[in-house]
Amino acid sequence: LCLFWIEEAEILSSYDSWGTRKEGRGKVAELAQVEARNAALEKENKQLKAAAGIKKTLTGYTTTTASVISRSSDSWSEVLTIDKGKSSGLKKDMAVMSGGGVIGRILEVDAVTSKVELITTTDSSANRFAVQATTDTGKVLHGIISVQSNGALTFTQASSSSKLKKGTKVYTSGLGGTSPKGLLIGTVAETTKDSFGLSDLIKIKPAGNLSDASVVTVVKRSVAG
């Protein structure tokens, strides 16, 4: 009788209060963890391939690839920390790309890490990218990238009556000397009027991965520079 009671107790102890076998529940949790790790590795692998693709297209530049190690909790849409710094030749104001386009620039540099301020920052003191785009007639329009209160990118100070059609690519112009020329920012999404109805408001669809970048490419300088 005592032996039977011990065996019964052992069997019952292998189940939780809902009647679910604990061993099976543990295996389900373990499987979920494995799937989560695999998904994270797959995402990082895709971004590494994208970074390799960026590097191939930037034949006129020297670049370095870095991993994102944190994202500011108090300004989720503004600052990333990457695992490369002065020891890798990084400097303040270098352009940073991910997913095929520019996502920001180096804000601060330490020995082995750097902070990246995203292009979508609403900080009025941020160093904005000088950009350019070419109209259907071949005219080059110059301006800077600005950010609206909702985080949308716009092409402003385009001092011309010429129009930029939807889908027109916008690149860094190299003016101001802080960023090299020819890095893709994004494409024209639509052109509307500003809140005063006086000038064009050119909205830009970013080409870069701004939402969940885990791997980035830092453009250190042009080969000729």
C-alpha cells in the first residue's frame, strides 16, 4: 500500500494544477525559445546579407559593418549604440546605413562603441543631411532632410518650381562636407503644400531600415577623399 501511494504521488507530481504534464510543458517552452532564437538569427543573417550588398554598391567608399547593441529606451526612435568606435576608425558625423539606405549619422564615439542619431530625430539641433534629387528634365534640386512632428521625412528648401515625381530617388549631395555624395536616402512618396499653402512639402519614403536595424554599415569616407 505504501509503495502504491509513493508511485501515485510521483505520477501526480508530474502534472500541474491544470492537468498538464510538466515535462511536456517544459518541452513546449524550450521549443518556443529555440524558435525565437532561430527567428532572431534569421533576421540578423538577412541584415548581414543586406550590409554585404550595401558594401558592394559602395565601391567608391571605405565602410565598416557594425552590430546594434542597444537602443535608447527614452528616445526609441532616435539613438542606437553600435559595437564599433574609434579603434575601428569611426568618427563623429559619419553616415550610417541599413537595409539599403541612410538611417542616420554618428553622434558620439568612444573607443569601442558609437552612438548613432537616426535621421528621424525631431531634435532641432540635429545635423541634417544635405540632399539632392533630379527631375524628369534633368534639373538637380538641392535641399535638406527635415522631420515633421509625426516623424515623417521631408525634402525642404528646394528652391525651384520644378516638380519631383513620386518614386524619384533622393541622395546625399555632399554639400557641407559632413557626408559623402551619392548615398541613398529614400524616394519621393508624395508632394503636397505646407500648412500655409505657400510652398511644396515633399514627403520622403526612407530606403533604410529604421524600425529594427540589428546590423549597420558605417560609411567612413570616399576613396578619393
